[in-house]
Amino acid sequence: MADIFVSYTKSDRVKANWIGKELEALGHKPHVHELEIKPGENFYAWMRKRLDAADHALCVISDEYLRAPHSIWEFDAAVRQAADKRPGFLLPVVVNLRQLRVPVIIDHLNRCELQGLSDQTMRTTFRDFVRELKLQDAAAKPLAPTAAISNVPIRVPTHFIGRDETLIDIDKVLRGGDDRIQIIALHGLRGVGKTVLAAAYTELHRSNYRVTWWVRAQTESSMRADLVALAVRLGWVASDEKEEGALTVVAERLRQDGEGILLVCDNAVDADVLTPYLPRGGSARVIVTSNAHAWRALAAPVEIQIWPKETGGDFLMARTGRASERAAAEDLSETLGGLPLAHEQAGAYCERLEIALAEYAKRFNAAPARMLNTERDAPTDYHDKLTVAKTFALAIDEAAKLHPGAESLLAHAAALAPEPIPLFSLRRSAREVRRAASLGSRRGRTGRDRFGPPRLRLN
């Protein structure tokens, strides 16, 4: 029979579970996230997979459902699918509407009204509703559309949490403006998770765009190379086209044929540097990530906030598998300043060494970390600019215990540009790494300067 995705909010979980059992009794295959998702599993990946594969999406509609970020997200996705590609995909079931009303956009659809019914009447009404629809499986489903083009290099972490409302805000901006270009700029502190957030959006909405193209915007050379690569990939220019000519073609084609194209300009320096490489009109969509904050003349700016301690605690418990350490997790989250990057470093450290979160906090507080003394690194009132530096220092120290040359190698790599590092350059330095490791083992770790590791040279 049919494969059915059940969309609901947590206040309606009892009804959703009941609906799932009724669907099973009628021979269908329901997917209820509370019953399928394992602790710490990526909810967004599960939702996308289930929605893509489902024959129908059954929405358990209530006042709370129409207010909750997750459920509205699922509802909007189901509405788009039903309107554009899969008639009959959306199955509305109303369970508790007292303050709001059924959205006008689905007024024309047949729906099941269960509100205020007795248990037996509710069961009979729901079963009749499902039987009358004569739901079938995917055998008659049209072939899936051609796979979208994407070069997104970032994998969304398994434990991606705490950004639901921001993802919805991003989608609202990008879906507005009809046939006019829409640009949104995600800005905030280093380590706050801007790049991962952009990647999460592309993963969640990949079916909404025919092309999703990642542009490394930290340098003009990388921007130019990635835009030319887009033109080659779409067949706009030949692979041997000169760069200037190819960029001219890209600008014109994005203006004329940008519908369904999403550009992610990651790590942009500022608006002035980026502007010459953005589409000059048309209907393309653009996400910018940047440490700079002045974007209002060019884009809709969204400041990405640090995690509150509750969200940080949730992440640390899921990342380390220490569900019983709630208090310690929240304390450590505050100590880490709410930066997701620092939380990931701390979680990986605790998992690798099998230490408690409270023990990590002790080591963190004792670590004499330093950062560059510039205002652009972090505000002066932001944890004395120490948070991310300390988490990296602890991790590097541990790596150096496993291999004495690790610290030198990491220090050398950190001094390079934010580009893929050719392995041959590291192979050339193998002799220097071994020499540094030998010196480190003879000297011992107590006598070295933790912020001045042996210098490596590439010959």
C-alpha cells in the first residue's frame, strides 16, 4: 500500500502515534519521526529522505502545528509538492484548531476533521477518509526529475541542532521577490556556524533548485574560478574559454536564466569585494556567509547568534553520548561561549579520550591559550577572545602526544591559504616533520613554546 510521512508537532504526538497505528491497521506504511529517529540522529536528513520517498504526507493540523517551525517547514514542503509535482500528495487531518483556521492554500483539498469526536467516531471517520482516497504505493508514481546539479563541499554534521527558526527565515527571504534576485547574508562571529548553516539549507532544500553552486568567496581568484566552473558545468562556455570571457557569459546567463539557481558565496570578505561577482539582476538566489556585518545595501542581513546553554548542552550530550550529564553539559556550553565550533572540538575531545564533560571543563579552564590581539577576531567582551583558541590548543596537544610531529604539521597547515593543500607539498616536507618530531622527543614537551612550534619550510 502507500508509504506515508506523518507530519506533526510534539504537542500532538499522542494523536500522531494513534494515526500511525491506524494507518498500519489499514495496510499502509507510516513514518513517525518519534518512533524512527535514534538519539542524536540528523533530523533534517531523516525528514528530507522520508519526504522525498513518501507517496503521501499526512499533516496533523492543530493550532500548535501551525505555529511550530518544524511542522510549518514540513507543511510548506508538502504543499509545494502537491501543487507542482504530485497531486494528492498532501493529506490534511485536523485534530485541534481553536484559535487559528485551516490555511487558505489547502481549502480546496479534501480533509479529515477529527476535532471534538469521540474515540469510536474518530476511528470510523479517519478510516473512511483513508479508504475513500484509495491510496496506492509508488508503482504508478512518475519518474523522479533529473538530479539537480550541486557542488556543495560541506557535509552537514550528524548532530546539527539549534537553527530551525533561522533556516525558516532564510527560506522566507529566498522565496520572496518572485522573479527578482534575492540575496541573504549570514554574518556573525568566527566559529558560530555560518558555513554549516548554509550547507544545511542547501541539503534541506536541494529539490527546490535545479542548480546549487558553492563559491569560495574569501578571495577574488577562488570566486572567479568557481563561477567559471559553473559556466562550464552548465555548458554556457567551453572548458578552454578564457576567464574574462567566461565571467562575462556567467553574468549575462545568471541575469537571463537564473531561475532555479542558488549560489552560496562562502566566507566573503565584505560587500565591496563580492558585489562585482554577484548576478546583476534576474531571479537567481544567493546566500552569503561572512564575518563582516555591513550588508544592508546589498542583501538581507541575518546575524547568526551563539547557542544558548540549553542548546549547547543538548549538542554536547548527543555528540559525546553522555545523556546523564545535563548540568555539566550546560555549564561547559557557557564556558565555551555558545560557539558551535568550540562545542564540536570539545565533544570530539571528550569522545576520543573518553573523559567526562566536567573533566574537559577543568582542562579548558587551565589551558593558557592566546589569540591575535585584534578587534576583528572577536569583541573585547567576548570571553577574552579565548574560546576557540583553547579548544584547538587542547586538541593539538592531544594530537602531539600521539605523534610528536603533529603540532608542527598543523601549525604549518594553518599558515596556508584556505584552499585544499596539495599532498605533494607535505611529502616534500616529510624530512622536516621527522626532524621536528625527533627534536621534540629529545627536548620533551615541557621545554617548548606551545605557540612557537618548529618552523617548516616547503622547498
